[in-house]
Amino acid sequence: MGYISFSWIEFSPRPAHQWRHPVLTGAFTYMRFARSHEVSLPDVAAFEHLAGTSYTESEDETNKYYVAFQALEESADEPDVSRDKIARAAREISD
């Protein structure tokens, strides 16, 4: 199975038996940006809800999402394990 790899993006889905993790508050995206041309950009958290998607750059708010993201990342499969599971599932679907 071919895949595209970007060094700045990591996809590590959680194992199905861990979906009831205490920090799951709904879908969210946490973004941290590298410093560019001596300019620091704030972290951004995007969270989905019934009416759409909202964004926050507030340091207090984004820190909450950072802590949640770290907890999820610690319990997720390693990237190669995730990649193997995704490839196996794709083969099973296509057979």
C-alpha cells in the first residue's frame, strides 16, 4: 500500500478498545507552528460542534487542548504500528 509521508504530520489512531478515554471531549485539532522569520505564531485549537468549527488562539484555552493531545498521543499506537494496521484493514476491505 502506498502512502504519503510528511515529517510534520503524524497520524496515530487510537486502538478501538480505548475510545472511552477520559479526555475525549469531541473532535479537535491542535496546531503548533514553527517559528518563521523571527516571528512566533500562537498555537491554535480547532474544535468541531453541531454548528460548525470554532478556533481559539488563547494561551489558556490552547494549553488545555495541548494537555489533552499529549494524553491521547501517549496512549496511541506508534506510527509504524498504526500504518501496519491501516494497511491491513485496507487489504481486508479490498479482498
